[in-house]
Amino acid sequence: MFSYLSPEARVRKDHPLRAIRAMVDEVLAQLSRRFYAMYASVGQPSIAPEKWLRAQLLQMLYSVRGARLLID
């Protein structure tokens, strides 16, 4: 139930997701201004596009069939 290891310690240094994460971080940093411009100033806040895109990428990479399974 409890873990004393960080997520960084659990993933191998040469795991392919580390390289993918670096590329995704770079691309999302470039797109962050555009995403910010799309946010509405009123109403209920939505899920940040950066988080949503990261989740979608993991869903595709691991062939998760739906959003509910991805959350699980």
C-alpha cells in the first residue's frame, strides 16, 4: 500500500518512455501559449490540455481501450 520509492526510481534509466517524455515535454512547452489562449476566462475549469494529451499518448502506447481503463 505504501511505497518509499519515487516513480523516478522505479523506471529504468534506459526505458523508452524517458526519451518519449523528454520529446513530449519539449513539444508541450512550445504549445503552451497556444493552449493558454484557448482557455475561457469564465466557467468551470477543464482538464489541462497538456495532461489530457499525455494521458492520450499513454493510452495509445499501452493499447488501453478506454478512458476509464486508463484511469484505473
